[in-house]
Amino acid sequence: MKKELQENDYQHLWRRLQQIGLNAYEARAYIVLVGHPKFKALELAARSDVPRQKIYEVLDSLAEKGFARVVQEKTKLFSAIEPALAIPNYIARRHEQLQLELTEQSRVAGAVVEDLERAYSEGQEGRGTLDYLRIVTEPGHTAAQYRRMIGEAQREYLEFSRPPYAVDPLDERLVKDARLRGVTCRLLLEGDRLDDQHRQRLVDYRAAGVEVRQTKSLPMKLALFDESRGMIALLDPLVTKPTWTAVLFEHPGMSEAMKGLFEDYWGRATLL
């Protein structure tokens, strides 16, 4: 069987079985089992190039994973489970197991985040010279920091909004939540193309008291919170595929300067 498969595509099958989760020895043994009705363990070892001292371990693992069965006769024999049954069932069991593992990891992660956040907050008390500035390049981290700051805003939230978005402010419940707790919210959107879904959200925002205007172009992404902190995102002009780099700051002077820039563009923008 191995010789025949080598002539056709033995290596291809061997690699693909490893991709779905079998190890190298298991994949070799299963390929040989598939081409024969029954095998003694040591015969299989010789035909599949699995070391004799490893073959029982390999067969036990294949049986546990649902790729082989034991046939009891005068001597113990092994045969393959039909691939159309073995492979889908194995993938289904792995999927279920991974879901359980992810659920448990998520539960543990929540507790770890709480513990580490406390340690992080305590560690930030002795801030260094430039600790009021942080650079973030990963969109997921940028989105998390944006949601944290708008969730903590008490008085004012201002934003220059332009695509692409780590967080689309017109698709974010936290904006309306901020307004409902009395925060002044003003959004300045770049461009004049909004789909029907976003236009409906603008109606909801205006009803909630969120002010929205639009302008032809904006120099950067900008979000300001309580005139004390915020983030700006600049497009990197020196890479083949443009990427955004966000700078998070907690600095009254910088906040004042950025608010001046916001007010300048806001005053020249049109109502939506």
C-alpha cells in the first residue's frame, strides 16, 4: 500500500493527516491500515516504518482518536475505521474539546485581568517622565482603550471620525450611554457618504442629544475625553500597506491644543 501511495501521492496524504491532528507515526500507520483489512501490530510496524517499540502506543492512540479498532481473534489484530466516519467524528470531537477549553480559558482570563489590572493600577502610581503618552499599533488594543475612556467620561466627548475604524462611533452603544449619563457628545464625520443603516443611527443619536456634523476631510482620527485625555491616530505614510498608529495621552495641555483643533474644524463643518 505504501509503495502504491508513494507513486501516487503518499507524501500528500501523510502531510494532510498531520494537519488535521495525527502525528507522523499515526498518519503512517493509518494510511497502511486503510489499504488492508487487518494487521498484527508488529506487521503493521514493519509496513508503516513505525519503530516496533512505538507501534502499540501508536495503535492505542489511533483507537482513542477513532481511526482504528481492535479485532480480537486468536491474536490481537487491528483494522482501520472508514475514513468517511473517522475523520468527521474526530474533527467534531476536537471542535467540542476546543470549545470547552476556550470557555474555561475565557473564565480564567476574566479573573486574571481583574488581578493584573489592580497590579497595573498600583504600578502606575510612580509614573515616569513620558508615561502620559503611549503608542498603540494593534487595532484591538486601540478599540479596547477607546471603549474604556468613553465609558469613564464624565463631562465631554469629542471625536474626529474617519475610516477605517477600530471602533465605529455610529455603531457603538457606549456613545449613547455616555450621553444618557449627561456627557456632552460631539462627532465630526469625514465625507458625505452614509449608508441607510448609519443614517438611521444618526436619527437615533440626534434624538439622544448627540451632536453630529460632517466635513470633507479630517487630518487625523481624534477622540477627546473630559479635556484631560484622549487618543489620536495617524496614518503611517512610509509603508506599502497604510496602517494607523494611535497615541494615547493624559495631558491637559495636549488636550487643550487638540480641542482647539477640533473646534476649528467643527466651526467650519455642516450639520447632518
